Amino acid sequence: MRVPSPEPTSTPRTGGLSFEQTVPCSLAHRRCLGEVFVADTVASGPGEYLAAIQIPRAHSLWSDHLADYHDPLAAVEAIRQAMTVVGHRYQGLPLGTAFSLQRMTAEVEDRSALRNTGTAPLEGIVRIRSELGSGGGPGYLADHSFDGTLTVGVGTALTVRGSGVAFPPETYAEFRAHQRRDRSGPVVDVSAAVPVPPELVGRRDSRNVVVAEVGSVLELVADRRHPSFFDHPYDHVPGPLMLEGFRQAALVAAGAPFALAAFEANFTGFAELDGSLTFTCQVEADPDFGADAELTLSQFGIQIADCRIELTTYPSEAHSSDAQN
């Protein structure tokens, strides 16, 4: 029996964008096809762009959660990739450019837009506004400020704002070598610590737990075998892993299976792969409402990032340890 092919997804609600295939891996700075979440982009006006994004339903990281809502950080990662694609396609940045995220905020606008039916991927349209500050060359060493709004169906699901810097490859190599010379401390295997139980951070799979209790402190676990956070080789701990670490550290400190509502993160230095990464966390939690947490991440005695996180409760009917996602 012949099974008809699904109709291509390109309707007025998608702004004419297609979900038929992903952009080339190189444009999204990904190695594996399954780690590319940007399907299509278009320039919609001066400094404005649209991107079609989709997270696979069976993704080993972003589909691993206990609540029947899609993960906001999956959407944040897709938007981050979309900004990389925009930089290459429309802002004159050649392949091989290194991007360094410096600031990012995100807020869930409508959690119902992220409801996971169990039959559809997280898929939507991101409207991006991006401006370049002054710098050397076509966008190099300039402040790339951006904001993005994710629409899923007819609902505004998430807003993201941030900025970062683009480095030519040779400048990046010089900067990293200089930073490495200025840092010293005990060399440790940052993937060796035993992660906390996955249910403490809303996961099913212990391989996706990135915080560990070492004595009386929480540390970031940076396992270079992780197929998503380390999709390709890095000379530093990638930003998405640090964001996930902040969220998981906040959940452990709050002691409840809360949902991510908003965060504001600042990155002031690269995290090395051979030194302990330690969290501090101050949290105010109420099991009936949520929690507010202020966190820092330090290495070799230097603070390299900080994050303020707002957590909230899930609707009671939506959170279940045996939800099918």
C-alpha cells in the first residue's frame, strides 16, 4: 500500500519559511546533522530576520525531561544557532569565525505554547533583530546585540536577548593563549565527578546531569563524550553547558521540580576543560510558587559567569514522573 508523503510545511503562519531540511551544519557551528535545529532563514527587513527552528522529538538531551512541556533551553539553543546562521548569511562573517556569547536573558512568555502533546516536535518561527556595534572588519570584534521572539503556532512562547563578540580565527587563538597563560591551578578531570540523581534536576537519563556534589559544594560536570554539549571538539566549556549547569544547580538548591521561567546570564571569561568549576548559589524558594536563585561559576579562583534564575511551578496536571515525552 502506498503511503502519501506529508505535505511540505510552508504556510502563511510560517512566514513562507520551510521546515523541509536543516541549514548546512557549518552555518550553525554543528558537526552532526541531528544537532542542527535551524531549518530556514530569511532577511525580512533592515536588521531583521526570520528563522524556522525545530527540535527533534527523540533528541537525547532536549527530549529528556519529566514534565510534559518542551524545554525552554532547547528553544534558547535553537535561537543561538539561528543567530550564528544570521551572522554568516547576512552580516558578512565568514565560516571559521569564533563567536563568544557575553550576555543573555530569556523569559517564557506563554508556557502553554510549549505544551508537549507527545506527537509533535518543538517547532516555531523566531523573529530576530540584530545590530552591530563598532569594531574591526565586517562585524569582527563588534558588539553583536540581538533579541529574538519565538512563536509556536499562534502563541508567543519565549523571548531572548543578548550580545556577543565575533573573533577572526587568528585573533581568537591569540586571545585564548593569553588567557591560558594567566590562569593556573590544579589540573583535574572535570568529567570525573559523580552527577546528582537525575530526578533532582528533572531528567530521566543520568548522562544529561551536569552538576555534582563534591563535598559541600556543587561543581559543573563537563563530559566531553556528551553528544550534544560536545557535538564537536572545543578548547573550552561551551556556553549551553554552562547555562544548563546554572539551571540544574538552581534546581538542586531549590529542592523542588520547578520549571524554568526566566534567566539572566553574564559570561566574563572562558571556562577551561582542566580545572574544577564551582557554583555558589543563594536561593529563596517556596514549594507552592517557585524560587529565585542567584548563582556564580568560578574556576582557578576567578568568577567567569553569573546567572539569576526564576523558577516556577508547573500546572499540577502537567507534571508527572511518568509523562510520555
